[in-house]
Amino acid sequence: MYCQKCGKKNDDNAYKCTKCGTIIQQVPTEKKSNTAVIVLVIAGIAIGLFIFIGILAAIAIPSFVNYQAKARNAVAQAEIKNACNAAAAFFAEHPDKTITLDDLKEKGVVANPDVELAIENGTMESLSMRAKHVKGNKIYVVDRNCHIQEIQP
């Protein structure tokens, strides 16, 4: 390889001219690997994603549990309302008798297996029934006028 400044013939692998010292060939620079940077960026994105999902779960799960409890309580409330209406129909036909759960079934009340329905007093004058969903958090009590009261257990 010849030097462009002085024209001296140098070895093909020479970095500088042996006569004038001019750089005649650049040493190729090594490419830096970006693998470590890429791995760190991907790890940062993954950690950020896990944190985001954790925050969403912390907000969504309690709300979901609350909605489930409300739905279960509504089932118990509907069950006791139906039972009270059936009891009123029973007492219209038999005012002097005491109502039982079997009498409610005869009047069309289909027992929900998840709702605990109990007749505390089955007479027409002082009818009192109680209902609670097995996974609910409220108890409902109804009187002879079908007024439903909510009781916290």
C-alpha cells in the first residue's frame, strides 16, 4: 500500500507510513453489542407490566367481590319477598292455620339451595320469616305486611 502523502510503499497491513508517519489505514473499530441494553429494556418493560397488572388487580378484585355479595344479597331478598307473597296467599285461604315451608312450596315457592329460608313465627297475626344467602353478608327479615328489614349479621 502506498502513502498518499509521500508516496512510500508500505506493507499492506501497515497502520502508518514508515517514512512520514501519516495514518494510511484506519483500524476497524469493534461494534459494540447492544444485547445488554436490549435485555435491560425488555426486563424493564416486563416489570412495568407486572406492576400495572398488580395495580389493576388491586382495584378490580375488591370491586368484583363487592358486586358478588350484592348479587347474593339480592337473591336472598327476592326469595323472602316471594315467600311473603306466598304466605299472604296461604293466609287468605287458611287464616287460622300456621304456615310451614311445605305450605310455601305448595304455593309455588321454589327453594333456592343457596338461600336459607326460615319461618320464625308462622301465624297470620305475627308472621316472621328470615332469609340469608349462604355466601351473602346480610340477613333479611319480613313481617306479616311483607315489610323487609335488612340485618347485618
